[in-house]
Amino acid sequence: MSVGYRAVQWNRAKLRYDGILLAGVALYIGIFLLIAHRLDPPKDLPAAIDLRIRAFGSCAFIMLTVILSIGPLARLDRRFLALLYNRRHFGVLTFLIALTHAAFMVEWFAVQDALPNLYDELTRTSDYAKFIGFPFKALGLAALVLVFLMAATSHDFWLTFLTPPVWKSLHMAVYLAYGLLVMHVALGIMQSDRSPLIPAMLVIGVAGVSVLHLIAGWRERAAASASRCSATAARSARSPISAPIRTGRSARAASSTAV
Ligand code: HEM
């Protein structure tokens, strides 16, 4: 018997989730472009495309930060399970926004008849030995490939086909992608643009995701050790005859819960 898979299983909750997601993305990009055009109107077409590169790039980075925060948030508070529920669509949309960012970048070179410069930048091997001057676009490209692999395998078919441990390992690469993106921004735009908003985006993103993971892990360890202690105490209470001859860890655990 074969298992049937549907490309996407839509339901009311997923449609609402996706609607809110799309509205949020449209709002962010719209507001970004509006403010950027008001503050410093682009002088020519490449400058206008550059603003789109930045709007879509920062949007994808923020979306990836939210994706990485949903897991620990759902472990800390069950109300966030609603966000976890459709995280796959979030991931696919993030890939599409990042792809648009990269496509605008190609357009930026194309409208200036400078596509060979892009090729040169990516293939000048001596630059890969530098820190400042590293071809930061290659870091973005590597992250984009990883995000694509995750988006392409986000369906249940791939979970079954690859087996859960392999699928899980592949999807853990999202942390590698995030690290590559931090370097993509730090070695790229941050070297030429002195706006404090860019380092702020990186610091808040990395610190926020790390702190959430640490708190969720710490809470789970504390809850697991509390439940181990109460199970030991319950066993001791049920079998009073064996209690006096307990030694080692169980004796210590039992005595600690008796305080
Ligand atoms: C997952 C994929 C990617 C993400 C999330 C991403 C994210 C970002 C972010 C956040 C910025 C800084 C925008 C700002 O705050 O102003 C940026 C800049 C930039 N990215 Fe990416 N990027 C990705 C992939 C790529 C790829 C594949 C390329 C090209 C091969 C690329 C080329 C650029 C360029 C040229 C800039 C600088 C734009 C400027 O000088 O104004 N990115 N990217």
C-alpha cells in the first residue's frame, strides 16, 4: 500500500497564518521603501534597486530570526505553539524573500551592464584569504542554498523519505545559514554603511535567539530534575521498608526533596 501525499494541506488556520505572514512581509517592505525614499530619494535606477535589495535582505534576515525564536518560545509558553504549527510555510516564504533579494542584486549589476564584475567578484580566489574584503556575496549565496534545501524538503514526504534523524540534521543547518548571514552582513554592507541599525539588527537577532535557547534549555533541565526528584520521593513513600537501605544518588535525591 502506498502513502498518498498532498502538495500542501490547506485548512482555515493555515490560510489565516499565511495571510498574516504575507501582510506582515508586505507591510515591512512597504514601510522600509517608503521611509528610505522619503529620507534619501534614489538618484538613479541602480540606487532604487539597491533600496529593494536592502528591504528584501533585511526582511529575510528578520524572518529567519523569528523562525529560530519560535522553537524555544513554544517550549517556554504553549501559546506560541500556534506559530510553530505552520513554521514550514514561514520557512518557504523566507526563502522566496531571500531569493528576491538576490535577484535584485543580479538586476543591479545587469542594469549597469556589469554582470562580468559580479562573476569576477565571486571567483577572485585571492579575496577569499582576506577578512575585510572577503567576497561577502558568496556567504549570502551559501546561506541561500541552505535555506533552499530546507524549504525544498519541508514537506512530510521528505521527512519520511529521508528518515527523521537525517531530516532533523539537515534542518539544523538553519543555524549554520544564520551564522553565514551574520558574516554576510558584517563583512558586507556594515563595512560601508555606518548606520547603527545594521549592527543593532545583528546583535538583537543573535542575542535574542541565543538567550531564548538558553532559557528554554535551562527551564527544561530544571523541570526534568524536579520530576526525577518527585518520582524518587514518591517511590520512597510507597516502599518504606526499602527506604533505609538506599544508598548513593537515590538516597541523596530523596533527602533533598524532604527538606
Ligand atoms: C538567505 C539569503 C540572504 C539573506 C537573508 C540576506 C540578507 C542580507 C541583509 C540583511 C543585508 C543587509 C541589508 C541592510 O540592512 O541594508 C544584505 C545585503 C546584501 N546582500 Fe544579502 N542576503 C542573502 C543572500 C544574498 C545573496 C545570495 C547575495 C548575492 C549573491 C546577496 C547580496 C547582497 C548584497 C550585494 C548586499 C548589500 C546591498 C547594499 O550594498 O546595499 N545576498 N543581505
